[in-house]
Amino acid sequence: MLPLILLMGWVIALVVSGIGPHDRVTWFLEVTPVLIAIPLLAVTRGPFPLTGLLYVLIFIHGLVLILGGHYTWRNRAERLLSLSCG
């Protein structure tokens, strides 16, 4: 149930961030890892189940990428978000 809820959160975040991003190409490049992770996590959910904590952490990282794609890392939160990505 948790992965489905997180998937819905990602879909909503993708739709909202896709509305009027600063640069469409940069947005697409930033959200591509999320678009790759969605089917990958869905396919491997049965054979390689992950813990709930790991699903939440992957979800948060995806949200950081989606937010960065919308603003192209050009706002006051840039330093914090860059730090969270490593």
C-alpha cells in the first residue's frame, strides 16, 4: 500500500512541476531518473522487496529532483537541495 501512495505523490508532483517550468528541457532531464525509477521499482517489487523506509527515502529524493527540475536550481532553496543530493 505504501508504494502505491508514494507513486501517487510522485505523479501529482510531476504534473504540478510540469506546469510552467523554468526550462522544459532541464525539467525533463531532471525528472528522467524518477521516470526510470517508477517502472524499475514496480517490476522489482516482487522479487526484490524494499523496506518502507527505503521507499520513503527514494520518494523524497525523487521529490528533490522534481522540484529542482521545475526551478532549475535557481532559487533560494538551491543550496539546501544541492546539499541534500550530495
